[in-house]
Amino acid sequence: MKTMSPTRPCPNGAHTMELKTTRLHFKRNGFSATVKDVTAYVCPQCGATLIPGPGAEQVSDTVERLFQT
């Protein structure tokens, strides 16, 4: 399994994103959901969040299921 780098460049500027555990908030059609304990790159300057690899698909699938119920 490939090890993730602890940092990466932020796509929004010349800042460095850090790999952290965070919460992601989603809103759709008057409903909201929070997914806790997501490993993601977070930019401390602009707040941009990127979920690396298969984690992105897992979060997306989970949120889609929540909003379908």
C-alpha cells in the first residue's frame, strides 16, 4: 500500500496543505450531513480540503446514500 505524503501543494495558491483528520459538512435540499474522522489534506490558509485516493469515493458514496433516504 502506498504511503501518503504528510503535505501537498494547495491548488488555490502557494500554500501547503497538511494531512489531517477532519469533519466534512454537506448540504442538499434543506438537509445536512457531517462525516467525521475523514483523512484529508487541509489548507490552513484558505480552508481547501482534498480527500486522497479511495477515501474520496467512500465519502461520496456514504453521503449519496444519506441524502437518498
